Amino acid sequence: MSTRRVPSLLSGYYFALIALLYLPIGILFLFSLNANTSLSFPLRGLTLDWYRKLLESEAVLRAARNSLVVAAGSSFAATLLGTMVALLAIRYQFRSKNLLIALAVLPLIVPFIVLGVALLLLFSTLHIERSLWTVGIAHTVVALPYTLLIVVSRLAGFDVNLEEAAMDLGANYPTTLRRIVLPIIAPAMVSAWLTAFTVSFDEFALALFLAGTEPTFPVYLFSQLRFANRLPIMIALAVLLMIGTLTLVVIAERVRRAE
Amino acid sequence: MLDRRSTFWILYLPPLLWLGAFFLAPLGLMAAFSFRADMRGDLLQIWTPTLAQYASVWATGSYVRLLGISALVALAVAVSATALAYPIAYFLAFRAGKRAGLYLVLLLVPFWTSYLLRVMAWKIMLGSEGVLNSFLLYLQLIDNPLTALLYNRNAVMLTLVYVWIPFAALPILAALQRIDLALFEAAADLGATPFRRFWRVTFPLSLPGVLAAFFMVFIPTVGEYVTPLLVGGSRGSLYGNIIQDFFTKAANWPLGSALSMIMLVGTLALVAVAVRLVDLRKLIE
Amino acid sequence: MKRTRLLLGIALSLALLASACGGGAAAPTTAPTAVSPAEQTGSLTVLDWAGYDDPDFWTDFQTTYPKVTVNFEIGASDADIYAKIKAGDQADLFHPYTGWLQFYVDEGLVAEIDTSKLTNWDKVPDSFKQIGQINGKQYFIPWDWGFTSILYRTDKVPEGIDSWAALMDPKFKGHVSMWDDGPGAVTVSSYIHGYDETQITPEQLGAIKEEWIKQRDANLFYWAGEPELVDGMANGDVWVAYAWQGAYATLLGQGVPVAYANPKEGRNSWVGVYGIRKDSPNYDLALKFLDAKLAAATGNNVVNQFFYGHSNQDVMNGITDETLKQAFSIGDPAILQKTNFTPNLTAEQRDAWTAMWAQVKAAP
């Protein structure tokens, strides 16, 4: 691998962008310590009150939990279904193949608002109450193209001889899949899962139309924008969530390096 | 014996049923609703189809015009985000080395902070008494706060580009990672400069990823409605806002459905044209 | 052959979907009247706006009936609540606001309320009781209320504001904020021009649309929630705004120099009401809930936490906080005469006025 010294420009660009990405987060962090309920300078003094109130605020924590549950469930389903279609796309020939692939990728082409509205119509007309399930279903549909494309681009480079060798040695296809194919495409599946999780966790456009009694965190946040005195608590939670994920990431990286 | 053929149904049915029930059926229902006269009566009923909603949309020229503007905005955002994301993906694929995984997640972690709040934070930064303005005023680079940064269409576009760059980097990264490094060595052996190597080898091979990134940003942005709500002001509304209003503020589902169908058909047509121009099969194979 | 399999697959999935609906029916409750409140069991579902699910706002019910479970569904707006009820939502109670009440009655979605069972009913002033009456029958119980007027920064607008026309004044270019609501815009225009709100003609509606398209020059952003407005005013972006008194009270509390106008056309008043869904199996329990909503502790929480009024007159008379007294203009007994209550829309008006607003936003 080339180690030419142009990299300083590229890495500079990367870190500059990271700084830009984290700038609003830094500002949010500042405001979570702000003694005022309004989001403007000058700050009115530092306080940890909002974090305290957050821990007492069952609704906010529940909304965060809901988002985690929906993201976990929908990303799992999307990765599963996406991998299935990817395998079909690369390994099989059948008449409706192009139709299936087109169908799986089509959600990419449908703007979220159209899909959200359409699913709203479906559930309302059938008198199916909106819930975390309906949100999760929508998230799975929109994440499916991403998981499909990510797994497919990995599968496409996969040597079919490995499969045939395994089957020549007596393995049936499910076993071949499990022991040969899956381990090799596992990193792509993880990447797909991560993407699907990301798509779902903070997703708002669809969730707004499809959430029921239990809101996801973005939906809850948006609804709370009505009430000024609740906002800092939301910010405190957002900051905590971010610190939490950052910590997890650092730990995961340490573990990975140690292996 | 469970050979490849019989495993077919296990792989085929679940995605098909899922997409049929939760993708095709809802869109079909929405199409049906677009031919409904009003909201009276039960939601589930057979109604006499009418073109009244479409006629209403056609008569209001501003809706269709707004759709065109939304498409142009989406185009600008998609091009910018993809272009700005490419160096990130390149850095992660070829320069980050062992730390690539960490850097990638570092890029994505802000997504686990609420998008709504991040946009609110941008408002704080760009507002007339915000960070940027107070900083510039302090340095006496400007006399009056800049008001052009917020509550207009430009603010919407800037915010969208900012939000999409990390996400656009992903498919480009995936495509770059697929490139066989032996090709680089071959290019070097043939005497190619780094720039030529990039232009003749790397970039063409990453093109499927670039196109994927472009469409991944373009399509959702056409129907974007959240960002205009937060930073668009009175004039920054996009087509998606009109649809949303008809569903949430007006409870006028037939008209909202008609507007949605028009956008859906328009988007599909656009993509069909684009697919003709760029053979998408290269993406799959 | 493959095509039939495809169709079979779709039919199967729809059948599965249809069978999933069966689980949506509400569980029947017993609610016998002979049981003491403390022993009363059962459950209620309330379709309400975000924030009102907080126990503070139904605290009397919780204290009196501790064993009853109350679940909340959140509605994002009046249109959302209306759509949910139409879609067969199983909530027992819902919380719409003035202007949006007629459709529920016309489409048979709400049950008549037996006010003889409400012990706190006599504490509600007659003018409020009437708000909840449609076609002569009591369908809704008034609960929270407030004013709409023009809120302005006294330091940026030292000359004061005396008319709704200020929202359109080019003098305030880039510093006005209007509520994101079509019917609200029609109301303001009808106050300015003296139109009859219940009889807006298509010509008048066209003129109103042009007026609000032009108003965009003065308007900075449309606010959908009070925090947006409060932030905008606190940091000086917004000088003049269409506002409820909640924002006024919040800003006063923050020490921002603001005033709440008394326009010559009169302030607007809105009232939030609760209705019981027709065919709710928990009618009696829902009535008890409504009665508790009218009680003093709940009312005080509404006033003190959201700075909104409460329909229980005793609660309003008991306000001592100076900020709140200013917000409600308690010192001016004639204020209720000088306000205009929002009339109820017909379905046609709702469609026409919301479409008008969409066109204002879509205009070049």
C-alpha cells in the first residue's frame, strides 16, 4: 500500500470536517449546562440541573429506549432481508429476479414523506393502531436497499468456486451458506447492520407519521419543542447518548486492538 | 437434500411478502386515495374515483413549480454532498490504515445525536445574535449581523449538505474498498503518476459508489420537509412541506395523496431516465 | 406459474395483515358504580397533546382513583387528532381545540356528555360551557384556554402596537413571526378587515391569500411551537409575533422586555376541550376523569406550569402570581368582552383555508 506524503492534506480535510460535525454538538453540550431555558447567548450560568431532571423524566428516557428498540429490531430485519435478496441476486437465476431486485431497491427512490404517508393510509384504513411496530416496519423497508447494496457489493467479488468446493465435499447449501459464505460477507453484514441502525435511530420523517402511544426519541423531541421548559432536558439526553456511544466506540476499539 | 434450489424459497418469500405488504400495498392505497373526493365517512370504503384532486393541483400552478424547485435544490445538495464526501471516503479507504474503523465510527457517531437538536444548534450558530455573528462583529469584520444565513432556502441547502456528507461517504467507501490493490501496483509499474492513477484507475472503479451516494442523497432530499421547517423560514418551504401540511394540519388526505403521487411518478421518471444514461447493472455485478 | 406464486404471496400477506387487526379491540372494563373510588379498577386511554400526559395534569384523578391505569396517546395537532379518531383510534378521550369541533359531531365520532355527573361543572362559567356545546348539546368539556394577541419587544417597538395589521407592517421587515396555521391567518385577516369569520367568501379568501403572500416579506419564520417563538424573541430576531400568552409569560419570566398587545380589533381566545369518543366502553370512567380534570389541583398545575387558563373559575380567581395576572389581564374585567372566540369550522372551510395557506407557502 502506497505511503506517499500527500496524506496530510487529506487527513487535514477529514479532521476539519470532523471538527465541523462536532461543533454543533459542542454547542449543545454548552447549553445543556445553561441555567436558562432559552437557546441563546449569553449563557446564564452553569448548572447540572437538567441532567438531574433528565434522570427523573421517565418519558424522555422511555422515548430514548423506544428508539433503541426500534433501531435494533428494524436493522436486524433489514440486514436479514437484504442479505437474502443479495444472495438471490448473485447466486440465482429466476424469472422474477429483476422484479424482486427492483422492488427491494425501489424504497430508495420513494421519498420518505410519500412512504410515511402511504403507510399511514394503510394502517389507518385497516384500523391498525400506530405503534413502535409500525415505525419499525417502515424503517425496515427504507433500510433494505442500503443493506442490499452493501452486502451485494461484497458478494459480487466473492469467488463462487469456494461454494462449489464446499458442496463437492458434501455440504448442503444452508451449511455452505452458514460456514463459508456468511463468515466472508460478515463484515459487509455488520456494515449493513450499522447503516440500518443509523438510518433508524434518529429517523424522524417516517416516525412522525407512524408512531403511536410510544414515541421514538426524535418524535418526542419534536413534540416537546412546544414547551420551552422541557428543551434543555432533551439536550441533556442527547449529550448523554452521544457521550455513551462515543465511550462504547472507544471501548470497542480498545478491545479490537487488544485482540 | 437441501440444495441451492430448494433453499430458494426460504430466501425468496420473506422479502417478497414484506415488500408486497409494506411497500406496494401502501403505495397502491395512496394512489387510490388520490382519486377520492373528500374525507367524509369511513376511511375504508369503495369510493367513486374522481380527478378532482389532480385538477385542483394542476389549477394551483405554484405546487408544480415548487416541485421543480425542490428537485433543483436536491440536485445541488446531492452534488455538493457527494463531492465533499469523496475525499473522506478516500482518506478512510487508503490513508487511515489501522484506524480506519475508528475514524469511520467517529464520522457516524454524530448521527446518534438527535438531528433535530443539531439543526437547532446550527440555528444558534447562524442566528443574528449567534456564535458566528457575534464573533464577526467582535472582530469588527462586519457592522451588522448577517441575516442571510438563516431562514431561507440557502440555509436549508447548507444544512442538508452538512447532514448528508458523512452518509454519502459510505457507499463511496464501500466501492473504494473493493478495488484490488494489485491494480495500483500495476499502474505504478506502468509508470503512472499518483494523479493519473487516481483518475484512470481509482475514480472510474469508484464510480458506482459515487452514483449510489448521489442518488442516496438526491431522492430523499426531493421530499425533504423537516429541515425547511427548522431553518427555511417563510420562503424556504419545499414540496414535502406542502404534502405534510395536508396530512397533518389540514386532514385532507385525498389532496395530499394526489400531491404525493405526482412527486412519486416524477421521481420514478427521473430515475428511469438516469438509469438509461448509466447502466445500473454495473452496480450489482 | 411464477406470477401466480407472486399473487399468492401478496394475498397471503394481506390476510396476515387483516388478522392482525383483530387484536386492536379495546378490553372491556366493568366500572361498577357501587365500588368506592379508591377501589375502582380499569383503564382509560387519552389522546392528548404532548406534555399533557404528565401526571400533574390529571393529578386529582390519580389521587382519587389510584388503581385506574391511564394510558396516553400523543396527537401532534388538531388535524392529527381528528385523523386518528377517524382511523378508528381506540382512545376513550381526546383533546381538540376550538375551531375543530364541528366535524366530530357531524361525523358521529363523539358522545354526548352527561353533565349531571360532573361535580365541578358549576365552577365553569357559562361562556365556557357554551364553547363545548354543538347543536345545543354538550359534547365537549372546556379545559384549558388562552388568548392570542400580538406579542412584541418593547425595546424594539417603543411606540407600541394597537392593531393586528402590525403583523403585516413592512416597517418590521424580517422581524415578524406568524403561527403556522391557515385558519389562524384567516382569523387575523378577518379581524383586520372586519370580515365575518363564519362567512368568508371565495373573493375574500383570495384577497387573504394575496395579503399573506405579501406578508412573507415581513415574516422571518412561521412558528409551530412556542419554544421556537420564545427563542426567536429572546435573541432579538423576532420583534412582533402572533402569540399565545404562554410565550408572553415565559419571556416575562426571563426578563425579556415584552408586552402583550390589546389590539383595537380585540384579542382572540381559544379553548381546549375534552370529548369522549362515541362507542367508548369506558363512558362512566371517562366522565369521572373529566370531572377530576376540572378540579382545583389539576387546574393550578395548568396555570402555573403552562401559563394557560383553566376553565374552573375558582382556580382563575385564586391566581396570585403577578406575571400570570399580567398575562391573563386579570386586572381588566372587561377583557373577556373584548376578545373574540374562535368559531368552529365546517369541513369545507377547513379544506379551503388550509389549502389557501399551502398556496401561500408554495407561492414564488
